[in-house]
Amino acid sequence: MSSSLMPTLFVSHGSPMIMLEQSPARDFLESLGQSLPRPKAILIASAHFETTEPALSADASPQMIYDFGGFPRPLFEMTYPAPGSPALAQQAVELLTAAGIKAGAKTNRGYDHGTWTPLKLMFPQADIPIVQISIQTHSDPTHHIAMGRALSPLREQGVLIMGSGTLTHNLYAFMQVRNQPHYPTPDWVSGFGNWVQKVAESGDIEAMARYRQEAPYFKENHPSDDHFLPFPFAMGAAGQGAKGQRIHTSAQSGVMLMDAYSFA
């Protein structure tokens, strides 16, 4: 893989407990960073950063956000002191604006757990500059594909563009079976996961844009879109004609798929 043209990624971050508990998804993320060309910077869309219009984090030294409750104290003591990149944030704003997408820079936006949990596992040295981009849950997948497309040229500069969500994210269903780690994956979960794999591997960006209408069991797996919108963003960022490869699959208690994809 050419180091001059980075792939784009979608990773599932799941629960913050991924930082404290061993799992196949954790093992995968720890190995993923070692398998990639070293990025000059990372631009990541997190399920936990929502705004009305696209916003790019522009702090030079972002703080931590512990956007969860009821978890063990060690999670609230973790830090990820990776630098930000105000210059990259501004460049991203300009690319989006040039594509007709209104966007702006945002300061005082720390790293939420959709950003710092996967990146702390992937790049534990915390020495790669990071810019976060928000999602817009009131907008459709086509909007997020267009956002990714607009930012795709950054890959030529060695920027790793990522989406961070969870492939399936029905928290109500998960809470019912969370104490059953070997709970079998039900058809409504595997059916959706199989559809995503087929669409990604075929590069069918039009089908991805219509996932709300076409994907089987979409609402059952995503009562809200926040954890899936980073997927079409990452797919769009790979550019015209790109295809995906599922590079990891596992499930937490059968119902939360922790799949990851690479697009090129």
C-alpha cells in the first residue's frame, strides 16, 4: 500500500470498557495501528460529536471528554495527549466550503471516547496530530458521503481519514444480554452486518446512501443513526469507485457487532 495515499477506515469503538477488558475487538485495534503506514495526521468522525453543521476541532492541545457515566474510575483517569492541528482543521473547512458544504472550525472541543478509545489502542504514543469532524444526525447519508468525498484529497498528504462508531448499536438489546458474553448473534444482527459487507465490498455507494430504506433490520440495529453515519463518511472519503474490505468482525454479547472496514 502506498504511503502517499492513505486508506480510509471505519472502526467500531463500542463501550468504553474496551479499554479495560480483553476482547477480539481490542486485540484488533491494538494491531491495526501497527499494520498501517504511519499517518502524518488523523481526521476522525466520531459518533459522539454532533453539530448542526460540520465542525472541525481546531484546538492545538485538546482536552479529554469523559462522555459516559457509571463506569470504573480508571476510565476517568485515562489521558490521550495527542496534539491537535489547527492548520489541518482550517484546510478541511476550506475543502468542505469549496464543495458547497457549509462548515466551520470549533475550539474547546476535547477528545470524546469515540475518538480517544480507538486511537489510544491504535497509536498509544499519542504523537500523531488529530482533528475531529462532527456528524449531523438530522442529515442523510448522502450528506456524509459528500463530506467524505470533499475531504478525500487529504489522503494524498498522508492524512488518515476515519469514521468511529459501532456497526450495530442497539443499547436496549445489548443491556438485556450484556452478562451473556456467548449469546448467539441473532438473525436481525447478522442480516444487517451481511448487507453492509456486501455493499462495502462491491463499492455500491448508491446503496449505502439508501441504507435507511434498503438495509435489512436497520432500525433494529440503529434506533438512531449516530453510530452508523461515520460509515458512509469513511466510504465516501475513499473517493470515486473505492471498495471496502472487512478487516475485522466480532460481536459483544451477540448483538453489538464490532466490525471494521478499510476502503481504498
